[in-house]
Amino acid sequence: MNVRRLIPTTALAGAVALGLVSLSACAGTSDAADGGKGGKLDVVASFYPMQYLAEQIGGGHVAVETLTKPGVEPHDLELKPKQIGSLGEADVILYLKGIQPAVDEAIAQAGVKNTVDAATLTKLEAHGTGAGHGEEGHDHADEHAAEEGHEGHDHGSAAGTDPHVWLDPVKYAEVAKGVGSAFQKADPDHAADYEKNTAALVKKLGDLNTEFETGLKNTATRTFITTHSAFGYLAERYHLEQEGIAGVDPESEPSPARIKQLQEIAAKDKVSTVFFETLASDRTAKTLAGDTGLKTDVLDPLEGITDKSRGSDYIEVMRSNLTALKKALGAK
């Protein structure tokens, strides 16, 4: 997706220049916490999955600012000058490279020493439009991108990789451990608390993984259709087959050939439901569902929490996702 930038590169450098002066005393010592808001470690998180990690691991020792406000589609985020300036003043920046190009560029300009890219804390993989069908799925994704006249959404720190690692509780736990280590390094005076909080979060994610494994072990079908191909890691973890209407770009339109293909898959694999998400239009999902006699429901990629979300935090919304999947897949 082409993400527009409000600020040219030269302006980015100027906007963060004042903040860079204070960085030399920050990283690697307890001075970082002293320089934060109200004596707390000043953490800037790029969007909700990073915010949740920062709040859970940091607890009362951190002040977390999120660049992506509730209800804003993260892929389309445009940074304001004030947000760009705040990056240079942060003690820790926590982001996931490849999700938000405008954020990636601003962070590179900020030059904060304690900058944590979640994409480096676990292994990224490539997932096509039909994530559950191996190479066949990747072929479909490539064909779809070609039909639409673009190369697809350039997500991930490497070309073609899928950045949605937080939707797999196991991979998200790996990221959590890395974030915990980064907080301990940035604020060693509270290292014991960060370590304890990280362990508690990893346990919660482990319990969530067990719930998904148990809940999705026996189902009438293993295939689900979704507007946004964000669930490749989740599908792989629990031996499901994701069929995306579009690719990992939630705003791209499917080709007529892809719609026909999905109608055939729905009939063959006994699919009952077409999933859409909370932060993007449900028009395509409802059109496909209407044409095939299927139901629609929400499968939330958890890129943001709003008053429409089925839960108030990551764990609650993921459990709502599990409930929706169990119902759609005919879990026994």
C-alpha cells in the first residue's frame, strides 16, 4: 500500500533534532527512567500490539505513548509533527518494522538508542492470500496481486514476509521476552520487576495458546475465509487454512477470479462464515457472503482496540476470536 507522508524527509530530521541532544544520557542506565515522564521510563509504541506489551511488561514504571490512536487503521497512519518530535525524546521506542512505512522512516530519523523492532525478536515468514495451502496459496496471492496491477502490500522487514506475528500467542510470547530484556537494559533499577512482569505475560500467552489448541483440535472444517489475510501465523499454529479475500492489505479489492475461486473453496470445504474486521469495511465480506449464502462474523486482527472491539485488551479479544472460529469451523 502506498502510505502518504505528511512530512518530507528533510522535515523529519528537523523535527527530531532537538530531541536528539538528550539521548546521550539515556540508554543503558537508570538515567533513562529519570528522564521519562514523572520519573518513569518514557516508551513510544507504534500501535496497539506494541502498546499492550509495553504496558504489561512495564507496569507502573513506564509511561506509554501510542502513535496509532484507537480507531485508526495502522497501515494508513500519517504522523503529525508533534508525534515525530516525541520520538526523539523517548527512552524506548517499540515498533514492528514493515507495518507502517511512515513510522519506520520517522524512527530511523529519530536515532534513539533503545529502539526495539519486534520483527527481529521472532522469525517472520511469508504467507500468501491462501495461507493454509502452502505454495499453492502463495501462487494465488501472486496471481491476485498481478491482476490488480500492483505487487501486493510490502509488509515485513524482508520483502514478502508477513508481520502479523502477534496473532500467534507463541510468537507474541517470543517478542514479549525480547521487549522485557530491552526494558531491563534501558532501566536496570527496575529490572527485577520487568523480568517478573514478562514471565507473567508469557504465562498468560501460554495459557491462551493452550485454549486455542484445545478449542480448535476437532472441527468440521479447517478452512476459514477472511477479508484481511492477517491470520497466517494463527492458521499455521493451529493447523487451519486461511483463505483471504484480498492479501495482507486490508483495503485492496479482490479480482473476479479470486471471488469465483473463493466460492468454489467455500462449497468444497464446507465453509459457513466469511470474516471481516473491526477497523476496515465489511462491504466485500457481505457481498461474498450474500453471493454464496454464507454468514458473516468478526475476526479481529487486533491492530487497535475501539468501543466496537469484542474485549478491552489483547487477551479478551483473542478469546473472542477463538469463540468466533470455533463456531464457524464447527468445533466439537
